[in-house]
Amino acid sequence: MKPFKTLIAAGLLAIFASVQVHAEDAKCASVSLADPGWSDIAVTNGIASMLLDGLGYKPQTRTLAVPIIFAGLQKGQVDVFLGNWMPAGQHDYDRYVASGQIDKVVENLGGTEYTLAVPTYAYEEGVQDFKDLNKFAARFGKKIYGIGSGSPANDYIRQMIANNEFGLGDWQLVESSEQAMLVQVGRAEKRGQFVVFLGWTPHPMNVQFDMQYLKGGEKFFGSTGSVNTLARKGFVAECPNVGKLLSNLKFTQEMENTIMDDVLNRKVANATAIKNWIKANPQVLDGWLEGVKTRDGGDGLAAVKAKL
């Protein structure tokens, strides 16, 4: 009987050890994702949430201004931010990430553009560079349309005005939401009026509007850029399975543009648009879920596919 009991004990130990390999801290069960209210991050957060849910986690999205997101990551009140646009977010990156207070997980998107833009008809009339704006000050009403308060891009525009860069010292930054800005651009375009606004890609505005990006603002906005995934310090080590998922999560402009277009222009629900895209491109799950288990140690890929 003793050898039999020994075998049972050894078997139980092996099972327990196997479970322990996949076990994570209990606080990893809930993952908080920061949302600054941008359409592209709504898509990437939606993708991450869908995958986390399929793996048995409880994702929570918190809508916060960018400065609050970084403070939340630094204080451990927010777990993940998929929207660190670079080089537009260089100041926050240097303050928090380069200093070691917040962790960079991965670059999740490349080839981005993020700077001031104008309608093509304004571009063709001679507004092709930041230094051209003040030549047409009256036609622009000396206004630059930005997005929500706290955006790094708004801060750059404010700096340009404060320092009279490009002769913009008496111009005004109009802060609003992303959607309110786009409504203003659409209204101006229909009337053939000049309007200068914050533009970026990926975003369906590039399809919705006939628009051009201005040169000359590289000092503030850089040239082409990228987007980083950030996490609170130590999160990936504490929650290695979620960390593996985050390190795998890389996106494409075509993917984000397609999903955002469905949401913004075709009025498809965000979660539905994401599932539709993934069903049409199921191979993307192989890369995203490589080496990723369910929270209880099961087959991550199979679990997510079963919930599509």
C-alpha cells in the first residue's frame, strides 16, 4: 500500500506544480485599461478586452485624461495604457517611462502621423507648412482646433502660441473632444472654409475628409511615429500571462482604420466591429495568443475562438 500511496502523493504534487506554473496573483484577475477618449484607443482597448474576457479575466476600461492616465500608472491605480503616441507623448514618456516609474511593454503600432492638417483645397492655395498658417490668418479665424484637454498635442499647440512660433502668438487653441473637432472640420469643409486641426493616422478622418498634413512642425510633433503599450511598474512580472498577451498585441493601420470606419461612419458597435474584423482575419489570433493561456491554465487560443 505504501508504494501506491507514494504514487498518489507524487501525482498530486505534479498536478499542483502544474497548476502553480500557470497561477497568477489574485489581483491579476481584473485588468484596468486606460482610455483617453480617442477612437483608435477605443479599438485597441476593445481588442484587448475581448481577448482578456475570452481568457477568463475581467477587463475594466477607465476613461481618463492623459495626465491622469500617467499619474494612475505611476501610482499603480491603472494597469495598462495602449495609447502612448510617440513622439507626441515624448514629454510624458521621458518623465515617467525613461525615469523607470512606468514600464514600456511593446511598440504596438508603427508608421503613424500626428500633426496639424488642413483641407486639400487650403493646401492647394498655399497652406503647406506651419509657417504658412499666419499668412492666411483671417481665413482661419486665427483658430486651431485641438482635441480634449490634457492631450500632449494640445500642449504643443499652446506652446507654439505662447512662444509666438510661426507668428501664431495671437491665435487661439480651441479645445474640445475628438468628435466635436471632427464635426467642426466637416462643417468647414462643406462650406469651403479654411480650417486647421489636429490630424493623425490611423483614423477614418483620412478617408472621411480630403485633407493634407502640414510640414514644418517636426520640432513639436516629430515626423512619422509609433504607439507604445505601457504598464504600471512590475505589472508584467506580477501577471506574466497577461504580460505575454500585451507583448504579443501589435496592430496595423489597415486593421484600425477598417474597424474605426465601421464604428464612426457605419454606426456599428465597437465590439461588433472588432469581432467582425477578427472573424474575417482569424489568423491574427495565432500571433496575439502565442504562448498565452487562459487564467486557469487552459488553451488560450481555443478559449477565445469559442467566444467569437
